[in-house]
Amino acid sequence: MIGQWTQNHRRSILFLLAILAVGGMLAAFKLPISLFPTVDFPRVVISLDAGDQPPEQMEMLVTRPVEEAVRRVPGVRTVRSTTARGTAEVSINFDWGLDMASATLQVNAATAQIMSQLPTGTVMQARRMDPTVFPIIAYSLTSKTVTPTQLRDLAEYQLRPLLTGVNGVAQVQTTGGALEEYQVNVDPQKLLARGLSQDDVSRALTSNNVINVVGRLEDHYKLFLVMADSRLQNIEQIRQTIVSSGGNGVVRVADVAEVLHATVPQWIRVTADGKDAVLLSVYQQPGSNSVQIATDIKSKLAQYKLPAGVHLANWYDQSELVTASATSVRDAILIGIALAALVLFIFLRNVKITLIAIIVVPAVLATTVVLLWLLDMSFNIMTLGGMAAAVGLIIDDAIVMIEHIVRRLQAKAAQAHSVEKTVTDAALEFFRPLLGSSASTLVIFIPLAFLSGVTGAFFKALSTTMAAGLFISFLITWLAVPILAAHFLTDKDVSQDHDGRLTLWMHKKYERLMMRFLNRPALILLLLLPLIGIGYLGYQHVGSGFMPAMDEGGFVLDYYSEPGTAVTETDRLVRQVETIIRANPNVLTYSRRTGTGLGGGLGEPNHGDFFVKLKSGTRQPVDLVMDQVRNRVEHEVPGLRVEMAQLMEDLIGDLTAVPQPVEIKIFSADPKNLSGIARTVAARISKINGLVDVKNGINPSGDALRVHVDPVKAMQEGLDPAAVSKMLSDSINGNVATQMLSGVKAVGVRVWLPQSMRNNDKDLGLLTVRSPDGHLVPLQKIATITSLTGQAEISRENLKPMIAVTGRISGRDLGSVIADVKIALAKPGLFPPGAYFELGGLYEQQRIAFQGLMTVFAAASVLVFLLLLFMYESFRLAGIILFTSLASVSAVFVGLSLTGIDLNISAMMGMTMIIGIVTEVAIFYFSEQQELINADPPLEWRNALIQAGKNRMRPIVMTTITAILTLLPLAFALGKGSEMQQPLAIAIISGLIVQLPLVLLVMPVLYSVIGRKS
């Protein structure tokens, strides 16, 4: 009935499938393209700024109240904070799966309630962490002829508005260059002679630079707005501004101060390719198309005419990695389809049959794109990788269906049956095994839907894509392949002999081998035990990791000079690093920041980072380049510590608050012991082979000069500590008294002391403070000035003091390094009573991921067993098939060990999928065996086992070889981005290699011994 209905509606079915395929091709142009899947990372970061308070006071008055407030927000798992001088960062981690927009609002509400309790002037900013907090494309502006101020103005007021208008752009950030301002350097002696103060100059500038609306006037049938405008227009008007008038005559600013056209004081440095630069960083909106944004940005900049002498360089472009990944996936799919067609043609030697099977792949992939569009997903390295990995499994269904149809056509060629009826009967006959085999693979993906953490965030997109492709493949194979076969295949195709000499020879050898094994079942252990034994050895030798390593074509280099080092000294040291980077032949371009960073965070003048972009094409691997740069810096630039990571590793680390692979979190009942323990732990683990960039977690701020005002001495001079503090601030930092409009920007006017009076700590004691009666008091007369050594940042986790010792890994796997770390930390005497440690970092994420994936593995096995039980109602048969599938997992460890690939979350995904893939083939075998037993006349059970193997040998061999060949481009990691799916491909290929002997030899023999009675 179903077969007749399908044939009656064949035109509408094919038309519907064609519409879906065409719709998929159209949807492919509308689907967003990005590097990562759209993921709500469960993390909110609060940045706090409260001036220049010491870390202890900052932690007590600001950080703790904020921690306690946000800890009450529903869904919070951990609260971690870092407090430095005047600044703090509070990281709040939530449970995965929460609505982070709502969680961020709740965090803002919780902090708003305590803002009144925090010190006056505290600034707070909360931001959600997602991949869009990092730029997708960035440029540098450099010039030998244009000043840094002009470069900054060009970037800020010309290029930034130009690029912000591009669809999908969230913001364009400018860094570096210089900001224009006017500086009024007052002379204290001249002010004293005229009975004036620095505040008088500031007030005069403020009051003489105003514009006010004073009313409206109606005249000559018009309504006029009356404005009082006394705004300052240029530097000369600043000089001529009247400060006072009276008995001493008119006193102008120029009489008591020097007015200069200067730049805003800043404590950062930004360079690109060795030159001072301004950086433009473009950030995308969530869910936008990063490739299209990059294309539009490049188009806008190509049309914009830069001033003469200005050079624009692209130092980062995420779309290059996305485009290269998409290209490599496209190539992998095309190569896979071509190889699959070759295999089909070699075995079936018929062009029509080959084309019918091959046409399924593009139809399935195009229809899968429609489903991705309906699910509001995007093209990214995971969904594209899922498509490439699914090609071999997609074509498997078409191969077994078309092979079954051809075999039935050949069997009934001598009978008076039409091709159409035979095809329809064959399709109906094969429906149950096709449904069971497809279901065995699809049920594997059900537990994956419940994965959380980074594993679920990234690999859920891959598993959804593969599951969608396999489900659509089942529908098209069931509906379209029989219709196409019935329409295109003729009697000539049926009469063609598809069994070559090789097939007949294999059947003969297989029958002889099976008879031997069935007569002496114990011989099967000669296949089974070595496989399990070698698999165990492979498991012992394979390394473990978290995310697959990928050559992204660039890396981030973080550097640290000694705490308290001035920006100019750090800049001098880092320019030596620039020389090393420029000398490396693999480097194309780079950008550098000092005092700030690519991803924000707490900035110190002794810290910064590089982003190094490598050349495309033939070059050395990025890991080797990083090692070369690291070794040269360590030997040639003493006083500078560096750590390196590729951007994606750095990005995921920042998004999940675990930026380092190795993190040892040290806690103690006595916080004073933490620093000593951390130094000892860092010294001990730094000796471990493969552990590099070890940091003891002690991050002191720079040295400080503390000015302690004696209240009694200050009162004798008519002063108080608050007034002295304000006067010092105005003298050293200056007071931006007003701002002048200059074209499209506002230029500040800063009033302060000349640089010559505030060069060093001795000058600080000679600074004078004006008392209310007008006389000047030297600061050293009423205050003592002492030097404070740098105070370390204060770290806390869940309200407990903590120091984290961290390190990165080079040349070894994460699991073996952590094993050595545990041995080093287990030695007695390392931790005093009351102190303990916890392992965090990417290792903790790996542990959580592996625990989740092992649960998925177990759940997938149970679901496969349940499916088999439904199909055959036999515990023994279901158990034999499941055992066969699990035995194939042994080969996965062997394959990973031989190829040097770590057992990571991608490999574990492949290991889980191989259970369903082997089960699928086992179902094909037993469906044939059951049919032969129930035939009229029925075959004897031994002959049925052998004949089922002979009948299913060709399709099993074809599907196995085809799947292996289609996965080879991913296994060889051809092209950028394919490294993410390489472990998955190697795991599946390893299982497929042993699939043939396990299903055709081991499984029938086990069934003859254990399951025959059932």
C-alpha cells in the first residue's frame, strides 16, 4: 500500500524534495557565517574603578560588597574576583543554559542596590561574555608624516563613523595615538605675587567658556533665540582669559602661566610593525554574518581615500579563518563525493546506479541547510564540520538501498516482473532494516542534546547538523532512491553482471573461513583478543586533551615586565621583542599594546600583549613559531616574561574564565601563607617537562609614594588633609577645567604645575600648598612621604582568599602533564596545615567534559541496546550486536595512538558515534540473516549465517570504504579549520577499519554460540 502510494505520488515527492534542495541552496546565502556557534557563555564580568585606593582597602570597601551582592543572584555557581590598586574585576559564573540576558539584568539590579554603599566616584560596568566581545577584524594606522594626534582624529572621527554604519557591526573601538588638549602650566610664585591660586585659574577658564540660552525675542514676525556665547575658540583666547582685576590691575592667564598645545597624558603604548600606531577594532553583533561584515568593511575602506603618508594594515581578520574553514569543508565534501562515486562505479560498474546514489548527497546537504535556517543556526566551524563528517554516513544509506534493489532486480530478472514493481517491493522489504539502521545512528545523538559546558556549547551544533543530515538522508533514501531507480533503470541495467571475479573470489574465501570458525568457534578469539589487547595498549599510550589544536594562522603573546616598571621602560624591553618577531620569516604583521590588552581586563603599565599574524601558504606550524619566539625572548630579553596562545584558545579561556590549561588554585586558612606556598608550587612544577610559561599568581602593583598629612601640622597652617589631597591632585594629575569645541571634537584645557616641578619624589616634597590666608606651605612641612613596595593583587573565589599558579603546555598532552603535576604536588611538606589546593583551568573543563561524554557514551549504548531489543525481541542478539559495536572502540585508541592525536572531546564524539555506525551495519547483516531463515524454503541456520554474509558483503565493503574515503580529507586536516574535526574523523575511520571483520566474522560466530537458541 505504501509502495503503491509512493509510486502514485512520485512526481509530487520528487518535486517537494527538489524544492527543499533549491531552498537549501538559497538559504545558504542567507545563513549567518561566524567562527563559533551562537553560544550564551554563562559568565558576567563586572569591572570596578574607584580611583587609586590600595588593594586591601579596595577589596574591603568595594570588592567584598559586590561579591556578596551578586552571590545572591539565582543560578550563580562561582564568584571570582581580582583586586588591584583602585580597580577590581568580579567574574560571575552561572549554570549553563540560563538566559544570560536576564542574568545580566539581575546582576545589574543587585549591584545597583549597593552602589550607595561604595566609595564616592566608584564606576561599575557589567558585561556579558560571548564571542562578540572580541574583534572580528582589526586594522592599524601608521604614518611617518602625520602626527599621532591627527592619526587618532582620523580613526575616531572619520573611519569609526564610516565603519559603524556597516550592517551587523556592534561597535568600532579605537586605541592608541594621542588626544589633543591645551595645558596651562601655572607658576606658583607668580600666582603668590598676585594673591591668586591654581583654583582661581581653573575657575576663570570655566566661567569664561560658556554658552547659555538667555531667552527668546519676537521681532519682525520672527521668534529669535537669544544666546550668551563666550566660548573660547583658540589658544590665544586661553592666554588672554582674565583671572582677576582690581588693585593689581588686570591679571590674565598668560601673566601667571604658560599655555601649550599638547596631548593628554596617557600610560599606554600602541604599535604596529614597529611603528607607533592607532588600532581600529571592529566588533560584531550577536548572530550577525562575520564574513559579510568583513567584506563590507574592506569595501568601505577601499573606497575611502586616506591622507597622504598614512598606511592602513590589516593585522587580524577572523573571516579569513572562517572562509578557509568553509573552503576546506567544501573541498572535503567534493573529494568525498568523488571518491564515493569511484567506489560505487568499481563495485557496481553502472553509471546510472552510481549517479542515483551520488545525487542523494547534495540533496541531503542542501535540505540540511534549510533545517539549520529554521533552527536559527549559522555556518561555523562546527556545523560545516558536521556536514563534512556526515557525507560518508549519508551516502551509506543510498548505497545499501540501491545495492539491495539491484540484487532483487537480478534475482527476479527471469520472472515476469516489471522493474517498477520489483523496485517497489525491494524498497518495502528494506524499509525495516533501513529504519533500524538509521535509528541506531540517530539515537546516539539524543544524549548529546543534554550535554552542557563548553562541550555542549560547541559540539551540540555539530551533532545537530549530523543528526539532521542523517534523518533527511533516511527520508530521501526511502522515498527518492526507489522512485529514481524505478524510473531510470532498465532491463539492460538489470541483466548486467555486477559481481566481478574479485567479488566471487571473496565469497568463496569467506565461505571457507566461516565454516572453519563455525566448526571451531574458539578460533574467533584469535581475532578478538589481539584487537582488545592492542586497544588497551593504545589506551595506555594515547594522550588526553580538551579541545583539538588548530593552526589559526596567528597567536597572542602576553608579556610581563617586573611589577612597577614604568611604561617607557616596558616599551624599551618590548621593542626588543618586536625585533625578534619581525626577524621571524613566518610573520606577516603584528600589533602591540602596553598598559592595556586585546580583551580588556585590568591594565598595568608592566603588562601588555601582541597579536602576531602569520603568513598564509607554506610556512612553519604555528606551535613551532611560538616556540621559536619564546626561546629567543627568554634568552635575549631578560626581565620580561612571556606566555603565548592561539587566539581561539585564549578566547575560549577568557569566555569561560579558565585562560590557562594548568591552574592550581591554592587556599589557606591563613591568607598570609598563600604567597609563600604559591612560590614553592611554581618553582616545583616549572621543572616538569612540557610545562611552560609558569606563573606563581603573585601580581604586585607598582611601587607607591604615600603622602601622610599630619592633621595637627596642617591645622596650624589653616589646612586640612582633604584640601591638601585635592591640591596635590590638581598639581600632579591636573584639573581639566573646561573643554573647547574644535570641529567635531572637544579639546580639554588642563591646569597643573609644569613638568619640571613634578619630575621625581624629591620634587613631590617641595610642592607647595596654598593656605587660606594666601601663604605657600611646602608639602614636606606638613606631611611625611614614604615609599611603599608593590602590593600584590588580591584574588578570591567564592569569598575565600586564593592564589592561582598557572602554566601552559608545549609539546605534550594535557593529561600526562597533569599527572606529573599531581605527583609533584603530592610530595609531603608542600602544604602546611590548613592549606589545600584544587586543580582548575582547562584540565577542570576537560574533566567535566569527559565525565559528560562518558555519560553520553553509556546512555548511547543503552539506547542502542533498547532499539535492538525492540527490533529483535532478543536479549542475546541485542547483546551480541552491542558487544560487537563496543569491541570496535578498541580500534579508536589504536588509531589515535598511531596518529599522535590526543583523546579529546572531538575524538570522544567519534568514539560514541562508532557504536551507532557499527550497529547500523550489524542490523543490515541480521536483517538479511533473519529473512533467509524465514524464507520459503528456509535455510539452515549455519548456511543462513554464511549466505547473509555473502549477500551483505558487497554493500558493507562499499559503505565502509566509502565512509573511510569521505572522511580522509578531515583525517588529514586538509585546509584551515579541519583540525577541529580531525580527531573525530580518525576515531570513526579507526572503528570502520575493524568493522568488516567484526560484523562479518566475529558477530556471526558469537551468535552461533550464544544467540542461536533465541
